[in-house]
Amino acid sequence: MILAFLAIVAVLELARALPLFPAFQALADCSRHATRLLARRGVSEWGKERALRILSGRMFMRSLRAGGLLLATASPLLALLVLDAFRPEISGIQTDWTSKLALMPFTLAYAALRWQVRRVQRG
């Protein structure tokens, strides 16, 4: 149970430290730009196709970046699940429901405390 709590704390800290939300925002901005480009009238089809080809490359790179950041953020929990698959006696996270239920208030309290500390620091 301690390992699961530490993994969740690591996920929360990584989500706060990594530019996860700005990466998904950049991906959404690129998607909106492509939608506006498609809705344009009076632009040649060749120009639209060329611009969409460029935008699709940008969207692909931004989605790879956002997905990589998401994977990096979730990596402590993924590592815990891999550890549990090979050595279930160490963590027991997949089978022990009472531990999962007991862990929930602790992680929510940590997240709330962390949010309050950040809010107080901002002023």
C-alpha cells in the first residue's frame, strides 16, 4: 500500500511539473486551426491540401509529444503494475480492494493539501 501511495504521489508531482496541459492545449489549437482552414472559402484546393499536409505533420508531432508526456506522467503507476505482475507479494495492488479503498482518502488528502499549498504560495 505504501508503494501505491508513493506511485500516486509521484504521478501527481509529475503532472504538476511536466507541461502536460499546455501540450494538449497546443494539440487542440492545431486541430482548431485545421478546422478553420477547411471552412475557408475562396482558397484554392491545392493551397488547402498543402496547408493541411503541413498541419497534419504538426499535429502528429504535437500528439507524440503530448502522448509521451502522458506516458511519462503515468510511468510510476505503470511501473507499479509491472512490479505487481511479476512480484504480487510486494505491492498487491491489483487484488487487495481494502487497500485501494484505504488509499483513496490519503491520496485525495495529499492532492488537496498540495493544491492548497500552491494556492497559498501564489498569494
